[in-house]
Amino acid sequence: MTVGSQMPYKKYIYIFLLISPLIAMVLSLLIGKFAIAPGDVIRLVIFNLLAAETSYPGVYHTVIFEVRLPRIFLGMLVGASLSVAGAAFQGIFRNPLVSPYILGLSSGAAFGAALALAVAPQFPVQISALFFSLVAVGFAYYIATSRGSTPIISLLLAGVIVSAVFDSLLSIIQMAVNERALQSIVYWLMGSLAAASWSKIYSALPMSLLGCAVIFLLRWRLNVLAMGDEEARSVGMNPELYKAVFVVAASLAASSVVSVVGIIGFVGLVIPHMIRMIFGPDHTHLIPLCITFGAAFMVLVDVIARVGMGFEVPVGVITTLIGAPFFAYLLRSTRSGGWE
Amino acid sequence: MHKGSVVAALLCLVLAVSSACCGEVTIKDDLGREVKINSPSERVVFMMENALKTYYAVGDPQNIVALKDDKWMRKLLEDIFPVIDPDFEKKLTVSVTGGSVDLESLAKANPDLVVLWATTPDDANIKAIEETLGVPVFAIFVRSIDDVIHQVDTMGVISDRMERAAEVKGIMHDYMNITTNVTSSIPESERPKVYWMWTDVLGTAGVKSGINDLIELAGGVNVMKFSENETAMMMEHPVVNLEMLIKLNPDVIYMWYNENLDPEDILTGEDFKGWKDINAVKNGRVYEIRNPYLFDAFSPRMPLALLHVAMDLHPDRFKDVDMNKTIDDFHVEMWGVHYPSMEKA
């Protein structure tokens, strides 16, 4: 199938979505609380690319290259990773309600973060969140696997069980800690890009890239998996093997970013749906567009989070407030959300 | 001084004194509710640690029958409670689950007064305790330094020890004066702009907060005072973003005790490269409240917190102050205990 073959204008939307991260990046780079004229921003970026000296105050350089750019790139990484992981999980589970957090990843990460924030500060929050998010997914997969087979329904239920256990453990920590520690936990749970830095990007990048790359390279197999295990076997594919590969890849991608920015909801659920509603369920197009549009969506939403109000709003709150009405509009204007 | 707090304090005293002869008094709590209590209340349950410190400075420890079950918190407390009150470890405990007080364990303590933290008169715990158990509740809601001092009067009424309460207030004022006698004469131009960093790093103190009072008394000025955004300025706990902070450009960053972060991280950490053009970072002026229990600004130890901050803001003006001796003297006068040896004075 080619994109332009059905409706000609979709070709332009397709191209627009592919280049959307660039548009979002330029827009986001020009907007901020620290007023720098757009012309100065552009000149500084060009001079920096050419390694030329400038007469601009040093603080301009810091704001653009140490504050805005890390935040933009981290936002892109988060948006792309969560969207791709969401698309992969929705394909494996053949279920439109699935998000990257279906196997208890977010509950495990939240517990890990709370543990480091309030109980064992000697452990870095990011590492603790990453460790427990992967433990949660691994545990869910272990519970669901029986005699070499991992039925989808068992995996879903195992995810519910693991999430419930980690949510309960998180509640115990929240009840026992002091108010200030509780405040830190709650803020982490809401998800934010406010603490973005190059070092955080570098720490999340390898696992995120690995997870996204695996899903991207094997994306056509998701089309086969989405038809069911029997159909997959009939074309010579081992569904158990590929389910495991996609679960691991999606979990790595999502865990790596969640451990850095906290739990940002809705992106992993809604972006794949938005793309699917416009271009249909073919993962060969769905996955690359989830990467680009997920990245652009997150960066644009973060612009609102950082300059929309007088104070910093957790970006997870804005993703839902912006994403939900747009999602509702698309849902009403397409049949079955693109699943048929 | 906040006018509202002064009026509330006077009203509280008037109401209390007017009926003190009868044993039962009517006082106004921090939420403005009129509460009828026994003076002295002889079976008091404390559901918050700060007010307990104040009570121990004023009242009879024997009149406390139960405390909030705060096991993890207590492990962290290097504190004087067991020295002041030999029965401290034997007190009943009342748990709080999901923000709700366990009424059954509270009933077991058979209290005649419960002291707890609440921010609104409609607080579910207040209603549950008063309506279900028929026990009066005194709500504590501290928003300023004046509220901390006013709390001493409250504990004086609850324990029927107004004279000791006056003494304690005198001690607090004396120790505050060590700081304010110096800082009150500092001209505006020499007051550093201070960014207060709560544990969420970009969360700070608004201009209508107890921390704002603390910064001003310590000879600084809250950097949020210069925020162009009035909404953020007026919030008790605004969350700024880094660009806004760079624009505000504080001279000093003062961190609340943070187990996950040290001033060194802000000054040289990889995650804080975006902070390098802020004056406080450029000049190495990032400080931390090193002991959150000893330097607790919302308890009777507030004068120590004040001195601690002032000494960091203006080291040259306080070079003759012996902090360790001041801390020890303060504890002896307030609770009759040496610090940090924890020996009875």
C-alpha cells in the first residue's frame, strides 16, 4: 500500500508529519520566559554551528543551548519513545485501550522513584525508577508465561496484578513519608521536562534508541502479530518470540524516558490512535509517523507547559488537556478509530 | 507583623482569660474556629510534630496521651522528646491512613483534645473527630513566623501555663533578636536576592509564605518579589521554570534540606549546567539547611533557623556568633536539655 494511493491530500499530511519535529523544534527554540529576540536566537544558533564568536551575552548562550535545546531534545525523545511503545503494545495486544504502561511499567517506575526520593536517597531516582519499571514488566511477563506460551489475555491480567502490587507499595511509602517528600513524589508522578539536561538525554538515549530501532526495523511483523497467533504461525512466524522481542523493545524505550521525566500519560495512548485514524493500521507507516509526530506533539505541548501560564505546569497535565479534545474530535470523525 | 495574626492572638487570649476561672475556655484555632476546651487539657493527642515541640516547651508532658504514628519520621528525628518526656516511647500512637485519622485508636486514647494540622474548617478529620467522638479539635495552620509565635500562646492556654508561654515567647524573641538586631539595619541595596529551593528544586516560596518572612528577617529579599507574574508571586509554593529563574537572577540559592541533592551539585553538577549564569552559582553562594529538624522554621526552633540562614547570607556580620553555643543555650532555656549531648540541664 502507498500512502498517496487512497487520498491525494494524505500524502501532504504524511510529509508534514514526517517533518513536524523540525517545525516544533524551531518554534520551541524561539519561545521562552527569558526574552531573546527571534533574530538573535537564529543568529546565535547559526554562529554556534559555524563555531564563530559572537558578542551576545553569555546568558543568551546558556538559555538557548543549556536550557531550551536539552528540553526540546528530551521532549522529542520522550514523545517518540512513548508513542512508539504505545503503538507496539496496541499491535501486540490487538487492543486500542492499551498504553505503554499496560504491563505495570509506570507503577514500577513510580515505586522505584518514590523509594529513592523518600526512603533510600543513596540510590539515584533515575536508576531506581528504571530498575523497578523493568522488574514490573519482567514480572508480568513471567506470571503470564506458561508452558512456553504467553496468551495475550494472561499478559493483560498479569499487568493488572503487577500494577496493583506496585501501586500498593507506593501507597505505603506515600502514607509514611513526611509532607515535603510526599510533595516530591507527587510532582515526579505528574511528569515534567523542567529538569531537562544534556546528561539526562545521554543517559536515556541508548536504551530509548535501541527500543525504537528494534520496533522500527521489525515493524512489518507487528502487522502479522496484530492478526493473531494462528495467522502469524501460518506465515512461518514464531509469535511468542516476536511478542517477547516487542515487549522488551517497547519496555526499554518507555522505561528509559519515564525514569528521567516521570509518568507522562496519554501520549503513548493517543498518538498511535491519531496516526491510525488518518493513515490506517499499517505499522510500516504507523511506526515512523509515531516517532516523528510523537516527538513534535511533546515539544509543542511542553511550550504551553513552560510559557502558557505564570508558573511551570507539569507537562503530563497539558498532554491530557490538549490531547483529549483532539482525540475526541478524531474519534467522532472516523469509523472505529481506524481499527476497521 | 501580620495584623490578622495579632488580632487572632489577642482574641484568643481574651476569650481564654475571660473564662479561665471555670476550667473550660473558648479559644480560636488557626482556622478561626471557636473551640471549647478544658484548660488545662489533661488528655491531649498531638497529630503533628511541630506543635508538639511547642507544647513540650510550655506544658506538662504527662498531659499528652497519644501521638501520631510517624515511625519513619521518628527514626529520622535526632531529637529531645524522650529526654523531656520519659514516657515518650510509651505513648499510644494514632495512625493516619490515606490522610484519614484512625478513629478507633484515637478513641482508645480517650482524649479531651486533639491537635492536628488542617488547612480548612471543612477538613474531613476535624468533622470526623468532633462529630463521631465528640472530642474538640484544635486546628493548626501555620503560614507565617507570627503564626509560629502565636502557637506558643495557644499551648499556654491548652496547658493553662500562660506565664511559661510568655517566658517561651520571650526566649524566642531574645534569640530572634540575635539575628534581627543585625539584619534590621542592613540597607536594601545590601540585601541579597534569595531563591528558596524546596525539594522539588524549581518549587519555591511565594511572597505570602513563612519562608518569605524568614528570608526578610535574615536580611535577604525573596527573589519572587521581582517576578513579573503576580499569580506565581502570590502562590505559597510556586513552581518556576529555569528560564524564569535565570531572568530573576538570585544572588543566593538557599536549599531546604534535600537528601538527593547538595549545593555542590548545583554549582558543578552536569544536570545543572543551565544554572551557571545565575549570580548565586557564579559566586558560589548556594547553601542548604543542613539539619531540617534542628533548623525547623515552623517550630519553636525558628530563631535557630533564622540565625542559620542569616549567617549564610551575611557571614561577615555574624562572624562573632558561636552557633554551637547558641544552639545549646537555646535548648537549655526552652526544654532544659543540652544539645547535642541530650543531657538534662
